[in-house]
Amino acid sequence: MGHSTARKRYRQIALLRTQFAQADRLAFADVLSAGRVEAALHAAGATWRDCVYTPILTLWAFLGQVVSPDGSCRAAVARVLAWLVSRGEPPCTPQTGPYCKARARLPESLFIELTRQTGAALHRAVPHDWRWHERRVKLVDGTTVTMPDTEENQKEYPQQTAQQPGLGFPIARLVVVFCLACGTVLDAAMGRYQGKKTGENTLLRALQGFEPQDILLADRCFSGYFDLAHWRQRGVDVVTLLHQRRRSDLRRGRRLGPGDHVVVWAKPPRPSWMDVETYAGVPETLAIREVRVRVAVPAFRIKVLQVVTTLLDAAVYPASDLAELYRARWHAELDLRTLKITLGMDVLRCKTPEMVRKEIWAHLLAYNLIRRLMAEAAGEFGCTPRDLSFKGALQTLAEFADCLLHARGHTRKELYEWLLIAIGAHQVNDRPGRVEPRARKRRRKQYPRLMQPRRVAKRRLGVRC
């Protein structure tokens, strides 16, 4: 490394640490350590200029943008401008161009690494009484997100083939792994909505964040023979539902109790998507436990559940405990709803595939940081994070943000303690077996659907475009 390059690198590190020293009152500074961000930046090989939008300030603005109900770049820049003026520093331009360029310079790997680190740190710190039979349970579920209809986004994440050109939106498939105990995101994978090797099973198998003795809790989509064999080879146990194409016969196998037995599944023929070498490495048989659970809750659509699992010891894992564990799988649906509706990740804003991916990971990182606050509050109140309201935590953080931004010393510490108290006060009601009608009371506006490209519709109205 030459002397000029070394001096430039030294100035960058000095500038970064100065920014960290100034950022002790920025949003999420209490739950995202400066050292962790610095290490992730260096691991990503990030470089930056001597300008207002250094990496830490840009990251702060981006996280504030994704949790804000407004969600616009203009509001994010205004927030940065207000922070600089309040500190007596030279203000930045109110234009969004420099911020958008700085945001584009942040490496995508920075968001991925920070999301995985924050999720894993909280997942490992989960107390034993929050775990299931002393084991860590990981939830998995898939969803889709849409993005602006730009040429770049359509090329990377094409719209559904059933839609006419110009009428649909680019769509991406997302598979997310959550911690059952605290709700934090542990990992995620993203791909096209349609095409070879774009299914939820393929995306999940590519993730490396699973350890032996983990329990994977998923829906019936992940209950195929090759999925169960894959996870057993990695030392991971699975709890899921019996696939709709497979039939259960309780008269067969080794009986463990009423509606509970162990059967041996034989390896099916090689599917077209699996190569010969991988197929040869799959075991010829699998010992699988099948548990029939009857649902006695009124108005539930499903009356009988066929739970399948690789947890074969009925003495350690009773059938009733497995039934309760599978009911907890619904938390994955709630967590995805929180990400997409409460945090607004359902419809993304960025116009290029690279920025779309950064926007998704920024949502996941902000979600983890709020979950960290909820875990701290739960520890203070003697409950679990699942007992607290995520939306309540988000609303409380939004109202405390400005006060934390300008507070110093003892006042800031006291504000943070009251922040946790306020978050811990928003506990959700315990409503087991809650049932609500799946219907809307408020009527929608009676406008016709746009069934042709907007520019064509405007021309029919006599508007030049």
C-alpha cells in the first residue's frame, strides 16, 4: 500500500470514528454498536468521501426512512438537516440527490451482515425459559413483495406471467427465518417469483445460518421427503404438517400413543430438479413421527391436523407439546405482516434491483433493532417479547426519537429507561383461539380497474404524454 493510499485510508477511518463519536444521539445508536458497524464496513471493503453523508449518517437516515410512515427521501434528508443544525454544524442541502447517491454507495453486504449479526446475537442470548424444551426454534415462511414498474426491476424480477405487459408490477419472492422466542430475523433469501430454482424450498436450503440441534418450524410446503432428509443431514429437526399429497395410516408403524406413531418413509424417485449425485446422497429411508391433533376451538376451519416431525422420542416431546409448538407457527405469519404492513415493506420504493435489495435488508435490520428494544423491555417486565406489541414499540420509539436525539448524559439515560418502560407497558391481550370474520365493513371506492397501460388510458382522455 502506497503512502498516499495509506493516508487516505487513515483519514477515512478517522472520519468514520469522528462520526461515531458524534452519532451517540442518533436513532438506534443504543442498540446498534459503533464497533459492529465499523467492522461490517471494513469487511465489505467500503470507501467513502470526506462529505456530510458518511456511512454512519447515511445508514441512520436510511433506517429512519424505512420505519417512518412517510418513507420518502425528502423526509429523510429533512431529518438529517434538522440534526445537523441542532448540533451547530454546517447544514446539508435540502435536495435529495446527495443522500440518494450516498445511499447507493453503501454496500449491500453491509445490510446483510448487520441484519444477521443483530439477529444472531439476540437469538443466542434468549433465556432458557423462553426456549422450547431447552432448544432453539426457528420459524420460516415465505412471502412476496412488489416494487416500482421500471425496466431494470422488470428485467431482474419480472411480473407474473398471467398479467398483461404494462399492467403488472415487478414481484420478488422472499423467504425469512425468524426466532420463535424473540421474533428477530435471523436470515433471509430473495429471488424471482417464477422460474427454476426460485421456490421457497430452494431459497431456504441455500441459507447457512442453521446449527445442529436447531428445530425448524414450518408449514406443509416444507414437508417433502427431500426437505426432511436435507435438514436431518444437517442435524436440524423439523416440525411441520403432513403434505397434502401424502396419506397417513395410523394402523402402520410403531405406535406411541393415541393418534401418535412412527413410520418409515421410502425415498421417492429422483425429481427432475435434483442431479444424480445429490440424489445418491439422500438416505433410502426416513423414520418420521406422525401425530394426529384434533382442534376443538369453535369456528376453526381445520378440525384435524397431521403434524409430522423428526422428533421421535415421545417421552421427551409429548404429542400435546408438539401440537402447541405447531400452533406457534402462526407467529411467522404475524411477523411477516408486521414487516409488510406495519413497516411498509409490502410495496417497495426503489427503482433499481440493487437498491430494492438494500431496501429489503434495511427493513429487516430496522425490524431487528426494534425487536432488540422489545427484548430489553420484556426482560425488565418479566415477560417474553411475544407478549409485547410491535406496533406499540414502533409508535413509542417514534415519539421518543426527537427527545433522544437532543438529550445528553443523565437525561438521555433516563429517557432510554422510560422508553423501555413505555414499550413494556404495551402488552397484547391473551386471546387463545381468537376468531374474527374475514370480511371488510368499509366499502371501497367504486372506481374501475386500470386494465391498460396508464399512458394509453391518458391518450384516450385526450392527454398528451
